[in-house]
Amino acid sequence: MINQYLDSAKAFLKTNSDGKLSKELGLSRAYVSQLRNGIRLPSDEVMLRLAELTNNSKEEALLDLAAARAASDGARDVYLRLKKLVLSAFLAFAFLGFSAPAHAAYFSVNMVKETYRPIYTLCD
């Protein structure tokens, strides 16, 4: 899972070298090698930088990291289900939030002329 983030970062940087990746991230080559070989897991900050570098969701990256850190398969499964829920909720919000039609929600009242004017909003 972490290797996918490292590979995506290398693709984004248009390099095949972990050395160049380590330089871009401000990390030692040894640290990146340990990440690559599964000896270590990245810190939260490194994972966030990988997410930013590859234009991935920071929330998804941290949930992937938590799943990789999980001590049991059961805990790992919970983190991966949380990831799916977060992504589903985001997609639902994005779809529903941007597709809502405008409607008259409030009225502006001019008491002097006794006129009512609808104000259109994009929310319910």
C-alpha cells in the first residue's frame, strides 16, 4: 500500500529513482528504502506530503497509513471500511451538494412598498 504512494509520487515527479524521490521529500535515501522494503512505515507528516505531491486525498492517505499500522486483520478491515465510507460520503456530498436546484427559500420584504421578493439559494 505504501509502495503505491511512493510509485505515484515518482510518476508525478517523472523519475524512476527513489533517490530523487527522497530528495524531493527531504528524506534520506535509507529512510525511503526502508519504506519501500516494508521495514518502516512513514510518519503522518510524510504520508501527508506524499498525498499532497500526488494530489491524493489526505484523509484517504492517513486511513491507508492507519490500515498499514493495524496490528490485526480485523483492525485493518475496519480502517479500510472507514476509507470507503469517507470516500462514499464525499462523493455523495459532492454530487448532491452541487446538483441541488435553486429555489425560493427566504423572502425579502419591503415594508414601505409592501412588496415581497424571493431570494434564491442553492440549499434546502
